[in-house]
Amino acid sequence: MASTIEQIEEAIRQAIATGFRGRLLERGLARSMIWADGELPDGSPNFAEKLSYDLLSYGYSLLSLAIRLTELNGDADLARAAFEKSATAITDVIHNGNSDDPESGFHKVLAASSYHLGRFSAKAFSLLNHSIENENLSRIEKMLSLLMLRKFAALETSVLDWKTSGLGTDNSLAEKLGFEVDQLSDQLESEDQEEFGIASIELPVIDLALTDNYYSAIYEFLFALETGNSVLLEGAINRVENSLSVSAELNMLPQWWVLRITKCLFLDLWESSFHRVIPFSPDQENSENWTLLRWLFIASLFKRNKAEIDLWPSQLEGARRAVGDFDDLVVSLPTSAGKTRIAELCILRCLAIGKRVLFITPLRALSAQTEASLRKTFLPLGKSVSSLYGSIGTSDFEQNIIKSQDIVVGTPEKLDFALRNDPSLIDDIGLVVLDEGHMIGLNEREISYEVQIQRLLKRGDSEQRRIVCLSAILPDGDQLEDFVGWLRRDKEGDAIKSVWRPTDLRFGEIVWQENTGRINFTIGEEQPFIPNYIHPFIPPVGRRTTPFPKNKKELTLAATWRLVQDNHTVLIYCPEKRSVNSFAKDIIDLHKRGAINSVLTVPLQQLDLAIVLGKEWLGEGHPVVKCLKIGVAVHHGALPTPFRKEMENLLREGILKVTVSSPTLAQGLNLSATAVIIYSLTRNRNTIDASEFKNVIGRAGRAFVDTHGLVLYPIFERHDWFRTQWGSLVEDTNARNMESGLALLVSTLVSRMAQSIGGTDIDGLLEYVLNNTQEWVFPDVANETEEQAGVQEIEWNKHIVSLDTALLSMLGEEEVSIIDIPNALDVILQSSLWQRRLTRHDEEQQGLKGLFDSVLAQRAKHIWNVTTTLQRKGYFLAGVGLATGQRLDAISAQANVLLVNANIYIATNEQQLAIETIIQLAELVFDISPFTPRNLPEEWKDILAVWLRGEILTDHEFIDINEALMFIEDGLIYRLPWGLEAIRVRAQANEDVISDGATIVDYEVGLVVPAIENGTLNRSAALLMQAGFNSRKAAIHAVNSTNASFTTGDQLKAWLNSLDVFELAIRLDWPTPETSNLWWSFIKDYEPKSETTWRSVSAVVFATWVNTYAPVEGTPVKLKNIEDGNTQILASDGDKIGTANCRYKLLEGGVYLTKIHSDTRCLGVTYWGGGDSPFDYHA
């Protein structure tokens, strides 16, 4: 048997090697995927009868080796790998295994413990959650389980109940032993007593003593985690070691296993805890602030319902580096591997040094989700978090948010527009977080993002500002090296990269063949399958005679409902948004026909807010609303934002079991499920990128819910073709292409030029670029059809617009003479991603960088030749290119007057005139790219009028409500405000005279955009919605019913806090009966009450000690109300050592840090937490 470190390590390496014991782990996993209650389905592959025995033998042997290696301080990574493989082996026996096995509970606890020691705490939690109460477990096994489930309140209660019972006290144990001996003496001959007594009497009493000591150790360990006191940890471990020696000596095997594991668990959990990992004092200058915020962060997470106390392996490096004020981080972790926690720690550090934070997300939907997550973490710390809800432009209200909030969340476009017009807005920003920071590429949005980041890096104060980039799909190799060097500004240090995930992924196909559906899995070389998983049938309602499922979509739905039946949650991913709406219609139709049933498992009332908003925005009969009522979330980016946000809340709470989602999911939206079904692998007939595929499949497997996630693909026909396509994506290791988007753009243009002149010689292309007098007209290419040329010309013009926008973004802010353009570009692009990538390519293709630099310079010179300095400044401020800017110039005289008039009409409450004027503005703006909506309904003017009047869209019979809503989301909330803001800032830059010598700055022009974005001409109602109230109908009613008239954030706050509003709200039928709950939810989030924000309150408490206790100054103790009478004082092990002078009303939401005072008749107590009066007491 292995005994030395070297022998143990070699034994472990052999045991965890691929293929060990005839691929034992693969065979175990394969069986666990397809059996149910320990039985294999008919027709499935067979497995050896001894497989369970072999897996358990392997699992426990490996667990013992891993523990021994840990005790000997051997290779920690190797030990953790052994723990994980051990857990996998044991889990493969109990997962879907025989539920009547009396040992399954013990196996489950040991497997969970092994996962935990392998640093897979979320898997341990998932394995134990939901079923632990029904398992046949000893007291200490239950306590160990509760520790891994982070149910610290239940742990404390169990310990204190045990202590109160007195079952483990010395007197009680001695009395029990004496009683049992007397009982035995009456029944046995005296010569048999000694032999029989140790088994029947002493061991149960010793077990009670071990249990009592275990409870004390657990209590002391919890105390250590709460306070960060390592002395308490040592005390807890000493108790476990004492019990361990007793159990080993008496061969008490179950207790010995639990105690060995507990000791390892205490040490490992402490080593990965916030207290140990988050640096305590990174500097002296801000040490006081940092110490305070660090403590509040740790303590508030400890007090969550599911305590959060430790970091995952993927987060450890990031947590340690989070305190480096000048350490720009590029964090590349798989989806769901904990990137946000690293960002939170960076934010914590930034706030500690007195600076504010910008958190940039690629989608408005993601901004709302991120805001909710950050508020949960930072509101208890007394820090404000707000999202910029509009699409572009910044009202006075939003500018105030950017200037005043501690953490501001928004999209790149929103923040870019704000900074172009007032760069000082981020003077005191110390951290910029780029979520989904890989959004670099060829499309206009990606190019603009790259240029925006470059401008941020080239600001004069950039060294005072840290950048943290988060991504799940960054590449390896030189692309990553250049990307990291760019964002880190060539500082020493690498990206934080890990492939670790909290859950495993299992891939499979749902195959329809021979009139039945089966699931095929691939587990290494094993290929298990579940036959007859789906059976066809004719829906019982209606006249349909074709069996269900009849096609791929119905196969997807049949599999989804079957998986839900097996207690899975399911996410159906559709690469094309149109498929999502189609699914919604089919789900309702099939539900009507009885082919599928409701999957809603909670009372419908829990969905009230989402249904109310769904009815308001979509109409009661809309398929998306109908789907919601049967427990299905249909999610895509074009849904009305208020409704979508409420639906996302339901998804976060785990209320909805099925989600159908669009590509929004691939852009970082945090939706997840046990199983992800990829409905299609193509978009517009092209296979989706491997990076998109990786991002989506990462949503399979919910941390702390599932030990693994399923990724499934339905195949209804052409089986070999689709299986090959599926297999190639699953095996594709390519990550996101991180080539500079600006470089790709110029490369695309140069490629067209090369085709036009019939050569790729760099010198020839350079001459063409330098001598082109055709003003960048579309180059003709020989042998191209008219249709092909038409398509290419559209692309060329789009790319020219992107190029112009990028050039003006880089150069338009400053006065640059035409002769200095090359030099100015060289300065702004110094150390850029553009420069890094081209320098690298230049090594392979000499002269390429010079050519590309010339393209930029020549195009910029062309822009300079046809514009003035003021025009360019206007284009820069508007964030547009040359062609768009010139169109804005052309309409400026008319548009400026209309914009001023529209604002005047809103201010004077002349609604009809305001609507007519805004429609005239929209006619001008929609005719200019990029302000033209993607879909412009025939009745768009009627939709705009209804929208501005604040009326409910579904009360009007528009041709297509979906088309109307898409127009509102895209045309009215995004493009029209952008166009109007562009008109405004262009007029301001050009100092256009509007009337009688007055320029645009002399007028109030900040009313139109909020009116259009929020769908009301009522200024106060628009402001209420900007503040985050999600019902347009109720916002308008709330303002009208109180005759409110507020125009600033302070006035809004005063109105919200007014007695009139409070008295209306407590009637619970205001603003409307169905939105009363929504109102209270908004009030709670908008201005958190005192019970939310943590603070410290100190007091001196008089103590009366029990006779046997000698108090020592500085000893940590606890205050608890576990018995009647005065508040009890407990030692670190949970034993009662005294009472306070009264019974305090202890607040459960915070932490009472208590030590014995220098005057040992007293306690020094500091309460940290929310709530009022933590030292109130019962009279």
C-alpha cells in the first residue's frame, strides 16, 4: 500500500489517467446518464453487473489516497484532481441509481465532500440540495451536509438545539452510561458483561460524545468564517483531531470518514475563503476605507440566505489581483465560471480609493440584469448603482446619474455619446469594466467599440483609470497576446485564463428514427443511448391526424416537455429571432390541442407583474403572454424592455422551467438551464461561429442546481448530414476571432481595390490609394454580374460609413490641419489593437501596415477637403460619418426649428402640435442612414402618435403588433432619439442661429428625446419611467392622479417621499390595482431604506457569567436568544457561559461582533448590518 508522498502521488496519477481500469469512469458515467432508479431502459446498452461495486471501490480508495496526500502536504493540485475523480465515481453510482439503497445517503455525503475538496463546491451543493432531508444520515453527516449547503442559520440552530438538550454534556453522558450499565447488569451473567458492554453501551455513548464535540467544532468554524478569526479555526480543527483519534482507536468507521473529511474541508474552505484570499492591506493610503469595505463585503455575503464565503478556482488569481489599482485585467473564463465576482472585487477596490465605476455591457437587456446583480452586492455597502435606461443621448437626469452614482451601468453607445459631449463626466471614474469585452470585429458597432476603447486609453488621465475586461470566448496565441497588451498598455502581467467550470457538459443528439425518438450521448469512447425516449401520438384535441412530433420543431418541443417531466429546466436556443416567435405560436397551438401541457409549477399569481406588463405592451392574446401563463419564457431583444426585465426576474428566481431564446443569449445575457437544446446550427444558411456556439452551450448546467448540463441537438431527418455538422461544431476548438475590426474594415476595402486593379502587389495598391481622385467611389470589378455588383456596392458604402465614423471619432474632436493628419492618426493609434495586429502581419507581408495607414490618411484627407472644422466637430459629437453628417447639414435649417418647436409644444402642453412636429422630424431623420429603422411599418405615423399620447398600443388595431413593437424598440427608442440628438449637437457645434440671433443652447431642447423614449409627452411621467418604473400606463396615471409636476431628480424624489403618494400607495390599488406590487418594488429599489444599508453601531453590554467560567479580556463570544429570559452569552463552541443584563431584540440580518471588555464584567459589542436600533431590548 502506498505510504510515502511519492508513492501516493504515483498511485493517484495512475488512477486518474484516461482509460484506467478499462475506462471505468467513462462506463460509470455512461450508465448514469441513461438509467432510472437503478434500472436500465429496455433496449439500451448493457453494463457489467459489478460496475457499481467497482466504482465505489475506486471512489473510496481514491478518496482515501487524496486525503492522505493532503495530510502529508503533497501536491495539492493532484489531490484535488483525485477528489474530483473520486466524487465522480461515487456519484455515478447514486445518480439515477437505486433510491431504496440504505447506503445512498452516506455515499451522497461522501461524494459531495469529495467534490467540495476538489474545489467543486457548486457540484457538492447540487448533489445534496432538495433530497438531503429524506436521506438516512447520522447527526454529524447531516451537519456536514448543511455546511456544504451553506445553510449556516440551520447549522447554528441545530448546534444550539443540541446544546440546549444537554444530551452531550459530561453529566448527561455519565448518567446515560451508568443507566445502561445497570440495565445490562440485570439482563446478563456477570462474566458476559465486559465482553458485551463495549459494543452495546460504551460505543453509543462515545458516539454521543463525538457528536457533541463535532457540533462544537462546527459552531467554532462558523464563528471563524463570520469573523475571519484564524484562532477559532485552530480551535475547531483541534476538536476534530481529538475526535478523529478516538474514532480511529475504536474503529468507528463512519465517524472516522466524516471526521477526516471535515478536517480537510475546514482547512480547504478556509484557504479559499474571502478572509484568506482577498488581500487585507494592499496599501497604506486608503487602508482604512479598504478595510471597512472589505469587511462589509465579506460579512454581507456571509449573511445571505445561501451564505457566500469562498472563491472558485477560476476566481482565485483574479481576487488576489483585484486590489492592484494599476493592474488592468483581461479575464477569460468560461460562461458561468464566476467572472462577475472578480469584477465585483475590482469595483470594491475602486470604491475604497474614493473613485467611481463605469460598467459597460453590450446590450440594454444585459445592463438591466447587471444593475440588479450589482445592487444586490453593493447597496448593503451604502453604494449607489444605476443603469442608463435610454438607448443613446443623455438627458439632464441621466447626466446627473453619470456624475453622481457610485456605479453606472450602460451600453457603449450610451456612454460614448455622453463622453463625446462632456469628457469631464468620467474625470473621477477609477474603473471601467468591459463586460463581454470580446465585441471586436467588422460590423459598425464593433468598430465603434474598438475606437471608443482606444480613445479611452489615449485620454490624458488614462493612467488614473483601470480597465477590466470580461469574456468567455477569447482566443489563444498572438491575437490574445495583442489584445491583452492593448488593454493592459504593455504592463507586466498576463490575462487571467482558466477552463474550469462549476458544472460539466454532456453532449447528445435527440434523433427521430423508426417512428420514435431516442437520445444518443457521447462519453469519451462510450456511446450510451436512451431508446424510446419520445413516443408519437395524435393530439387528443381538434382534428389533427398527423402524429406529434411531425417535424424538427415539434421534436424539439417533445424533447423539451419530456426533459421537464424528468425534472430538468430547458433552454431552446434559436440562432434566428424569427424562429423564437414561431415557437411561441406553435407552443400555444400544441397546448390547445393537448399535445403539451402547462409546465407552470407555481400559482399564476407569482407571474402577475410580468403578465400585467405583457398585457399592457403586447396584449392579452399575444403568444408570448400566453406562453408565460403556461410556464414558458419566450425571450428576444425586440421584446418591450419593461416586460422583458420582469420576465428575466422570473427566470432568475427559477420560476419558469422552459425558455425559448434568440441570439441575445449569445451576447452575454445570463440565462441558464439544466439542458440547452440547440434548435438550429445555421443563421441565414451559414453555420454559426464556434465562438457563439461555445458561449451558448455554456448556459447548460446551473451552478448550485446541476452537477452537469446537457447540450442537445434535435435531428429529425438527414441524420448523417446533421450529425456530421453537429459533431464538427462540438469538436471545434476555435475561439473568437479577435482581429482588429478597424484593420478588417480596411482589409475589406483594400481587397475590393485589389480586385478592381487586378493585382495584390502592395506597391501597386499603395499607388492606387495615393492617386485615387475618384472620391472613393465604388471600384468596378471585371466579370462581376450586375446583381453581384449591387450587393457589393451596398457593402462598400456601409464600410465607408463605418470608416468615416471611426476617423471622425479619432480626429474630429481636435483641430487638425490636413497636412498633420498622418501624424495625428499615428499618435491616436499608437499602441492600439490596430497597430499591434498590423505590425504582426507586416512581418509576414512587408509594407501592409504602410498601405493600411495610407488608406486611413487618404480617406481622412478626403473628409477634411469637403468639410469645415465646425462641421467635423458636429459629426464627432453626433457620432456619425461623413455622408450622414452631410445629410444632417442639409436638413439642419428645417430640423433645428422643428426640434426647438417640438420642445416648446411639450413644455406648454400643446400635445397635438408636439406630435405633428415630432412626426415631421421623424420624416426627416428616418430618411438618413443610420437613423432609418430596420422595419418601417406603413402606419408608422399612427403608431408614433399613439405612442406619444401615452395610449396602450394593443387598444388600437394595428396591422401587426409585433411589427409595431419592433418599430418602437428600434425606430423610436433607439434610432429617432439618436437622430434628434445628432441634430442638436451638430447645431450646437456649428453655432447655428435658430431665430433672432439665438442658438440652440438658448432653448430648452431636452424634452423631446425622453418623451419619445418613454412614450409620453408628460414630462413627469417620462422622468418616472427614466427612473426605472416599468409600467408606462401606471406611470402616466400616477402622475395625473396626483397632479404632479416634477422635472428634476430631486423633485421626483420629493414627490416619491410625499405623504400624498404614500397614502395612495398603501391602499394597494394605486397607481392601478394590478400595478400596486410593481410600484412597491420600484420604491424599494429606487431609494433603499435603512434596513438595506449596513452600518456599525457599538454598545457596552453588562454580563453575568456562569460560576465555572473565568472571563478573559478580548475573548470572542456570541450573543443569542435561544432560551427565555435575558440574552445568552455563548462561548465559541456554542456552550452557554453567561447572560446579558436584559433580553435584546437581536437583528437577524447583521453580525454582532462581541468580545469580552477590559472590564470583564462587560462585553464590547459592535453591530454591523442594516435595520434600526440593533440594541433595543424587551422591557
